[in-house]
Amino acid sequence: SAMLVGVGGSGKQSLTRIACSMADMSCFQIELVRGYGLEGFREDLKSLMMQAGVQGKSVCFLFVDTQIVDESFLEDINNILNTGEITGLFENDEINKINEELLPIVERMGLPG
């Protein structure tokens, strides 16, 4: 995890995109559209977590202050940074599907399933 802080226009986004390119990572940034709120944000986070966790892709989540439409966005990001999860983000059936997809990977790694 990394957080870049600085005055506007100092190149934080550009630096992040260059670093992602150098590290062969995809850079994900939410797209604000009319009606975008907590539900859309959480769907985007679910998609991002599926890419990183289940698909094993290296992903960067680029989030800037102008994208804070709802204060709960910050609470969710804080939870990800502190605990690695957002309570209640995935339904039980989604969690079961994720476990099924990851079980062969875990077994190949020799870890207990």
C-alpha cells in the first residue's frame, strides 16, 4: 500500500501511472457518472478485489480527493488499508464461489485448504 500526498498538480497521478506501467500493473480508477454512489463504489471494489485476489493480477487502485462523493468511500478504503477487507462486501454465495475458485490454487501451493 502506498499513499501519495501533495499539492494539486504536483504529478501524483502521473507518477502512479508511470510506476504501474514500469511494474506491468493495471491501474484502476473509478469513473464518476451521474448517480454513482456507495453501491457503485462497492461493486467497483468487488471487481478490483476479484482481479487481484482470484485472478492474481497486479492491480493499482488510484483514488483522488475529487472522487470522494460519499464519506463512506473513505471508511471503506480505510478498512481495506487496515484489515484488508470490507465487512459485508461479498454475499455468502459469492464467498463460496471465490473459495471454490481458489481451492485448486491453494492446493498447488501446498497450503491447507
